Amino acid sequence: MHSRSASSYAKEKIQLILEILGAVVGFLSFLDDIALELEFIDGIYTTMADVGNVAQTIQALVSLDILGLVAGARVTR
């Protein structure tokens, strides 16, 4: 009786693994359909990162100019 319950437990585990694999395969085929949208979103994130980097650079330059004005630095040409 003990080996029968172990056998049914093993069958349940195999069935669960097959269900999980089926879900993964189904999801992978779905990813092919949304690949273009994911690439578009990646482009948006890249653009946002670039804009953020430019904004930080501008902010750093403006801060240095203000610090120079406060400190009384003179610009000679």
C-alpha cells in the first residue's frame, strides 16, 4: 500500500511538471506576438534615460555657473 501511494504521488508530480511546461511553452509562443511592442517600450525607456542624462548635465552646469556667480568668479576673455 505504501508503494502505491508513492507511485500516485510520482504521477501527480509528473502531471504537475507537464502542466507547468505546457504553460511555459504557451507563454513563449505568446512572447513572439508582443516582441515588437516590447522593443518599442525599450526604445521609450532608452529615450527617457538619455533625456534624464542631458537634464542632469544641464543641472550640473547651471549649478557650477551659479556657484561661480556667488563666489564672485570673473570670466575673462
